[in-house]
Amino acid sequence: MSSEVFADLQIDGSSKGERKKKKRTRFFYKVENHQELI
């Protein structure tokens, strides 16, 4: 499951990441939980 979040993050950051700031917030929320593990 963490692989899917990472893949989406890379695509969001590489593909108009600034424009999709609203969607990035939702991803960051899930990533923050995974970041604590890393």
C-alpha cells in the first residue's frame, strides 16, 4: 500500500504538483503517517 502512495506522490510532484495542491493535501495526510515509520 505504501508503494501506491509513493507512486502517486511522484506523479503529483512531477505532473503539475503545484496546480493539484488540493489533492496534494489529501496525499500528504496519508504520507505523514507513513513518514513516521520511515
